[in-house]
Amino acid sequence: EYNREQLIEAVSAQMPEKRWTHTLGVMETAVQLARRYGADPVKADLAAILHDVSKYWTIEKMRNILVEHKLNDELLLHDKQLWHAEVGAFTAREVYGITDPEILDAIRYHTSGRVGMTLLDKVVCLADYIEPGRDFPGVHNLRELAQHSLEGALAGGFDSTISHLIARKQIIYPLTVLSRNDLIKQLE
Ligand code: DGI
Ligand code: FE
Ligand code: FE
Ligand code: FE
């Protein structure tokens, strides 16, 4: 069993310093958003600590875990950038002993989102977009929007990802689009 300090030590050792700084930003922002919107800040903090734990693992290691443990195999047909979320949730459970399904799902869906995102899913996914170290076109606007609309800001985050992928002629994982559409519906 890992306490919070041990978890931080173990997770930070698996990524370059810059990615750990990003993780610290996601932790801070996720806790703030959780307080604002009524999610559990302790769960938000834990999900944030672990969300990118597998981000710098080799493609082979991630592929092996996805195949060997029969995790979402549709992911294997899509961009490797998507794999660390599913592998991260698996690792949080199997290596770090996280059993809370809400925390595991927030890690699992932090990149693609999903239809019917929980409050915790939204908080972690939005924190990943707007943490203080992020810099992409429109991020200032999203930070403002995040003060009063969780779904509005998150939909804006997905719009930015999708626009970026389209501009670069990349394949969009269908769940990313479904998640974005679901958030737009929630805003109507
Ligand atoms: O891990 P982070 O960089 O903090 O952020 P993330 O997990 O939200 O996104 C990781 C990468 O995944 C990012 O470069 C954008 C990419 N991505 C997100 N959705 C899709 C995607 N790539 C493809 N090809 N398709 C998607 O739907
Ligand atoms: Fe990520
Ligand atoms: Fe994200
Ligand atoms: Fe991240």
C-alpha cells in the first residue's frame, strides 16, 4: 500500500521533470475545480497524481499491457498517444492498489473523455487542459470559462484537440468526438 507521499515519489520517478511539473499543475487545478463544482477533492488529487503515470513508457510496454490483459483493444488501432490513459488506469489498480472505480475511470478517460462523463472525469480532464503550465491557443479563454461552466470549458478543450488533429490530418478517436458532442448536448 502506498500513502500519498510514496505515490508521489513513485509516480514522479517515471517521467521527466517537465511532465511532473505538469502533473503538479493538474493536481492543483483538479482540486480547485473539484471544490468549485462539488466533486471529491481527495479523489481529484489522487486521479491527477496518477493520470500520466504511463505517459513515458515505451510503446512496446504499453502495447504488451493492453494485449496481455485484454484491455480496450480498439485503442491498438488508434494513436499511441491514447494508450497511456487506459494503461495508466490499469497501473493505478495493479501497481498502486487504487480500487476506487471513480478514480480509475477518471484516469482511464482523461484523454478521450466518454459519453456520460462523471463530475470527477470532467474535473480531471479539464484540469489536464488548463493547468497553469499549459499554453495553447485559447487556453486563457478556457481558464475564464472554467470559472462558471465546467461543461462549456471542457467542450472547448475537446474542440481545441479536435481542431488540432484536423489541422494535422490526424485520425480522431471516435470516442473523442462522442464525448465532445455529449458535452455540447449537456449545455443545451
Ligand atoms: O497526456 P497529456 O499530454 O497531458 O494530455 P492528454 O492525455 O489529454 O492527451 C495526450 C495526447 O493525445 C495529446 O497530444 C492529444 C492526443 N489525442 C487526444 N485525443 C485524440 C488524440 N490523438 C488522436 N490521434 N486522436 C484523438 O482522438
Ligand atoms: Fe495524459
Ligand atoms: Fe486531457
Ligand atoms: Fe496530462
